[in-house]
Amino acid sequence: MMEIGLNHYLVLSTILFAIGLVGVMRRKNLLLLFFATEILLNAVNVAFAAISHYYGDLTGQMFAFFVIAIAASEVAVGLGLLIVWYKRHNSIDLDALTTMKG
């Protein structure tokens, strides 16, 4: 039977990071851009936790915990701004965001 090792977690983290990066570069919708950013952050968290467990040190897990806390605050602020933007412009399309008029 095959045991799951550090390399498996790092490959998973790399795949998740690549999916998130493609999502950030290709999305025109702000909500999906937030989702892709969360995938990027979770990929880093998987790598931090796996490396931390591999070395028997809690430092990586603590970094992952702080990344989760920062991601939660980022989502709270971002969704608040998204709601205000949608109420004013009736769209959350990124192309409309680039043509802001003051």
C-alpha cells in the first residue's frame, strides 16, 4: 500500500495554486476573482501545513492559521465593497470597473 508523503501534498498545492492563478488571470467577475484568490491562499496553506508536519515544527501551521485569518478579513472587506459597487452600477463585471467615471 502506498503512503501519502510530502511530495503528494506539494503536488496538490502546486495544482491548486495553478488553478487559482488561471482563475485570477481569466475571470471577469469580481466574485469569481475572490474565489480564485481563496484557492491561491488555500494552496499555500496546504504547503505550509505539509512542510510543517514533515519537519515536526508548528511554525508552518501557525503561518497557515494567520493566512486563514487574513483571508477571512479580506473576504469580509471585499464583499462589502462588492455590494456597494453592485448597488451603484448593477454589475460586478471587471470591464465596467476599469471605466470608472468620477
